[in-house]
Amino acid sequence: MADSEHVARSAHGIGTRHDLPVSPFYAFAGAFAALLVSFLGLGLLWSRSRLTGEAAGRPLPAAVQRCADARATTLALRALGLAAYLTLLAHLLLGPDDPARNPAPAAVYALFWAGLVPLSLLCGPLWRRLNPLRTLHLLGHALLRRPEPDRAPPAPLGLWPAALGLAAFTWLELASPAPASRAALLTFLGAYTVLQLAAAARWGEAWFARGDAFEAYAGLLARLSPFGRRADGRLVVRNPLDGLDATERVPGLAATLCVLLGSTAYDGLSGTAGWTGTLQTSPLGRTPTATLGLLAVIGVTGAVYALCTAATRVRGAGAAFAHSLVPVALGYLVAHYFTLFTTEAPHAVALAVGAGPGPVPEPPLEPGALAALQVCAVVTGHVLGVVAAHDRAVRLQPPERAVSGQIPLLVLMITYTLGGLGLLVA
């Protein structure tokens, strides 16, 4: 593999995932048993909705609330996010076009993209306050002395811009010809920044929550954080499933999550010997074939979801149950990016502070422990998805159909689980 592709290729998943010491039979049997037992147990013991969404949570101490909401805290976080963004730009503009010596590619794919997962889980929607695009938008309005637009983004847009943005980024990461090159990263970053700031200039700061792919992505993951805000604005400690239940039903929510699921599935597929051979021998060329493959896997992921939710015969089921895909996506992200984050992210930081080129650190887990982590992450994500879907189903469906009506959702989770595990142990 060429040096210029090293960081991005490792970002597509854990490099040793196809040699992990996992028996496919035991992985599949255990996952199937966990989902089936969860489904049956919920049907017997969870007969009414128990999640209360934004009304749930125990308030944090008043001092913590004051510190979190202080203007100084907000300014410090905005300054930190903007400084990191400008540092990344400087390395892309002035640094060498070699990811072994330039920290920018690893910073994008490992420190930022993969790092948003632990940041959001541990700290809630913190990226919203770090987001440099928000800071640039506010600085631009202050310098131009223009008032903030008072019109909200059109409701039908929902999260569709975020879904398209995530699809573009995953194409850069997984299918573009040189994902770790300075030119590719600068082009993407420049175009994305201009488009986001132009949209925010029209619709105001509210645009970023739904239109910025990375803020939307981080915000969905933060739904599973034990920390969040109640409907009254108080910072609280809560059951993560209550935070998940509070996920707003908006157009494009399911599409955004299917892009995440489909892209990680393609990540796994792209490392198999069969697909590698297809890319090398395709008459279309590597990039068009990879692009079609990525789109096909995302499309199949979305089609399976649409068919299974339609079979529940719940009105608006596609939006109603989309939140149950968040823990599923989280399980895939942990399985695919754990080693990347724990090896490439420290390497990027070391390069950024002036350390000379050196070997990438070894993974912190042995292959057996890594295999267990991956399988547990995927299965746990699907089990939590079953719980979230069940609670929503008993709220929306009549009692006599509360269990039988969920069978299509169980089929969905089993399909996603077996597919995800198959790509891990293939």
C-alpha cells in the first residue's frame, strides 16, 4: 500500500479484523441468541413504555451547571475548536504531502472522525460548542455587523443535508483515489466550509444542528451519553436510553443513520479478498467501482430498513424507529475505529507537537481481546437497538400487537448483526 494512503486505509476499519481469532459459528450463534433472548424477555417483562425522553434525568450540582453555562467556558471552547481548525489548515497548506510526516490526515480520520465517538459519549453534545464553523459564522456576522438571520431552515430539509455531507465524507475516506493527500483534504475541507457558512448566512446558526454533517453525527451519538439536558435546560445525569428516546423525528434521520451503517459495512467489505480483486480487475477502474460499491451497500442498508419498518404497519414507522439505529451505528463505529483511534490519534498529536516521524504505536489490545471487543460492540449495539425499538413499539402499537408487530424489527436487527459480524470475521 502506498504511503499516501496509509492513514486513510487504516481508517476504513481495524487492519487485522480479517485475521481475528473468532469462530464465525460462535460469533453468529451468540449474537442470534442474545437478540432472540432480549426480544423474548422484553415481550414478557416490558409491557409498557418506560422511557421518558427529555423529561428524564437527575440534575447535576448547581455549580457544575453554572460552570458549563458560563460565558468564559463557551469562549474557551470556541477558541479551542477554532485553533485546532486553523492548525489543521496550516499543516495541510504548508506541511509535506506525506502522512508519515504530516499530522493532518491522521488528525482528520483518527483524531476528529473517530474521536467524535468517545467525545460525544463521554461529554454529550460538546462538539456543538467546539465546532469551528459556528465560531467562524459568529465572527463573520460580528465583523460585518450583520444581524443573525431570523428564518429557520426549511423543515422538510431535516437532516438530509447532513446525510449528504456524511456520504461525501465517507466517499472521500473509502472510495476516492487519494484520501490522505493534501489536495484531496484541502478541496473537501474548503468546499465544505464554504457551503456550510453560506447556508448559515441564509438560515442562521440553527443551520449547523441539522445541516452540518459532523455536528449532526456527534449529536446523534451524544444521545447515548449519560450526560445531557432536560427539556427545561438543566444539565442532568440520565439513562442513555432516555436520551436516545428524545431523538427528534425529522426528515432524513433514517437516511443519515443508514449512511453511517452502510459506509461502515462497505468499510468491512473493502478489506475482503473478493472485493479487493474486483477493484483491481474492474474495467471501470478502481474509483468508479468503489463509488458504485459504496452507494450500493448504503442503498441496500436503507432498503432493508425501509422494508422491515414498513412491515410493522405503524404509520410513519421509518421516522418513529430510526432512533433505534443509533446504538447499532455506535457498535459498528467502535468495532471499526477502536484501533485507529488508539494508534493513529496519538501519532497525529505527536507529529503536531513537533516529534519526528516514527512508528505508529501498537494497538493496546491483543488480537483475542480486540476480537472480543469488536463482537461485543456490535452485539451490544443491536441489543440496545432492540430495547429502544421495543419501548417505542409498545407506545405506538395496541397491546395485542405490541410483540408480534415487532417481529420485522427483530428481523432487521438480526440481518444487520449477522451482516456486520460476517464482515468482521470473514
